[in-house]
Amino acid sequence: MKNILLLGGNGFIGKNLLNLMDSHDLENNFGIYMTSSTSESLCMDNLEKYKIFNFQLSEVDKIKNIISENKISIILHLVSSLIPSSDKNDYEQDLKNVVLPSLNLFSYAADNEIKIIFISSGGTVYKDSNFPHKEDDALEAISYYGKSKIILENNLRQLKEEKNLRYLILRPSNVYGNGWNANSSQGLIPNVINNIINKEPITIWGNGLIKRDYLFVDDLSNAIVSFLESDDLDGVFNVGSSFIYTVLDVIKKIEKKLNVPTKKIFYDSRDVDVSCNILDITKIKEAIDFQPRNLDLGLDRIIDNINYQNE
């Protein structure tokens, strides 16, 4: 049995991943340990299956003790304190509370032959381009969020060269799905849905024509599980859907599904938004069974969940 430590299991991706693992009874194959800043937001029926430690990532020595005492063989890094619109002050705090502790843990993992699976960002580490990005494309972030991810990616590559660290970097596109924090300012899809429900106008930065690849969180979770089960796979993989939509396309789809028109307010475009981001997912499809759903199917899952909760 492999013992896995999830760093940041109470976040959006972490909660969805744990729910998927629970539904597949994967605890028979994995010992699951996790750190979380709080367990209050972990709305799961079977938390007793997991060992939860309420530590901040900055508590590095305590996390090292968890790793040592529980013979952790894989660390899954899901922690980030930033969003794409974060400013310099947020970035400086992230360097202190996330980046530096992560670098410390990565080095510890390399010294102890522990594999790192790092969830990076395919939506923010590449430069603006109308062509699909391959994993070996140059990294050129224009947001502090992307810059933070690149620092951690580069450190993993350096530790591979110096200490033969085994690592897997997954670069997901724009992830959406159930369980998103309704109070978060991140994510076009949850914000559009929340604003429609609350009868508030939709904020659009720029002309609404920026293009994105939208990835349903269950598809990302399935990919993570596949890589956990195929421990021989290392390297860098884009994780996207290959279905590209503009902001206005997305809003139109949600309006139609909810049968509610929206009021839109347009603001000047932001410096942190590339006009087009597309991921080439050839590599991941060759490595694992990866069949991402299109946006319509993903939106239907979210809306069905909303209707179920309102019944």
C-alpha cells in the first residue's frame, strides 16, 4: 500500500479528489493522509477513512514528522494562496507562506526518495498564443499566480538534476465544478452562476472574447488518480479538455441552461489575463486513459447539483 500525503486537501480540487477516491474505495490501495488549515469545510461522509492534520504549510517541521512517522511515499501538492488576479503584496505573502515551505519540503522529499506530484497551472504559466501549448514550450507568466507556480516547477527540475528527485507536474487548464467556494472571486463559471442566482450583474473584463480551455474538476481528479495508480509515470503533463470557449460563449451557455438572461458590465481588460490559452493534451492521452467531458456536460452536472440542493 502506498501512503500519500495531500497538502491542502480542504481546497476546491482537494475536496473533489477525496470525494472521488472515496467513491472508488481507493483507500484499499492507498493510505491517505492530509494537511488542512481547517477541517470545517471538508463536507464528506467518511472522513474517518483519512488521517487529517490541521497544519499550515508553513509548519514544515511538523509536516516532515508526518512524512517520516507514516512512511509517506508520495506527496501531492495542492496548496496555493494566490488567484490569477493577486497583486504584489499577495505574492510576497505567498512566497513566505507557500513557496519557501514548499521548496524546503521538496528538498526533504528528494533526500528521502519521496515522489512529488505538483498541481501547477496550465492556464497561467504559458504566454499568450493562439496555438495549443505543448509541455516543452517556454514558460512566461504575466500573473503573480503563474510566477509562483513556475518557481516551484523550476525547483523540482533542479532537484531532479541534483538529487534525482522523482516528480510529476500536472498543468490543468481553467478548472470548474461542484464544491467551489461561493464567496471566492476566482472562476468565471461559479461567479456567473452565483450572480445569476443572486440576481446580480456579470462582471466582464475586456470585451468578453478571451479564449479559455475549461476542465471539469472530476476529469482532473480522475487524471490524478490514474497517475497515482501508475507510479512509473513522471514528467510534465497538460491537463485540459481541448474545448475552447470565449467568456461570452460561457455566459451564453449558462444563461440558456438556467433560462435566465443576465445584465453584463464591461470593464477595461486586466494585465493578468492572456487573450488566448489553449493546451495540447496529446501527451496525457498517450500516458493514461483520459477522456475529458465538454463544457455542456460539465455545466449540466453543476446545475443538476444546484437543483438537487434547492429541492
